[in-house]
Amino acid sequence: MWEKIKKTLNHIYRVFLALLLLVFLVMILVTLMVKDLRLNTNIMSIISLVVVVLSLPGIINTLTEEFNPKKKTYKLSSKCPNCKHLIEMDMKEE
């Protein structure tokens, strides 16, 4: 029951977000096409602020990866050429 409700709300949220972005895109296109709206600094400021707010998650993600990178661990295995035993090594990025 709860899974069904959760899936439905998730679907509604995604549709709402897609429609909101579509309306914003149409608003930007209309603003850029009409010369009177293009010269209005209030509308252009609002569009700029909304674009900055929408890009904040990407900026934050980039900054966290830049300052706190995840170190990868590599596992190597090969046979010794002399005694044919399996040699395993773990390597980490620095």
C-alpha cells in the first residue's frame, strides 16, 4: 500500500517538476523574443536568479567532489613468474 502511494507521489512530483521547467523555458524564450520584455531589467533579473537557483545542486556537487574526492581501491592479482603462486594486491588512490 505505502509503496503504491510513494510511487504515485514520486510520479506526480516528477510530472510537476517537468511542467515547471517547461513553463520556465517558455517564459525565457518569450522574454528573449519580445524586445520590450528583453529590455525590462526586472524580468531578466528574475530569470537570472531562477537559473542560478536551479544550478546550485550541480555547483554544490562539483565543489564536494573537488574538495573531498572519493578514493578508489583497485585489486590486482597475478601469478608469480617464478613459483606460480597467486599474488593479490590492493591499491588505493592518493
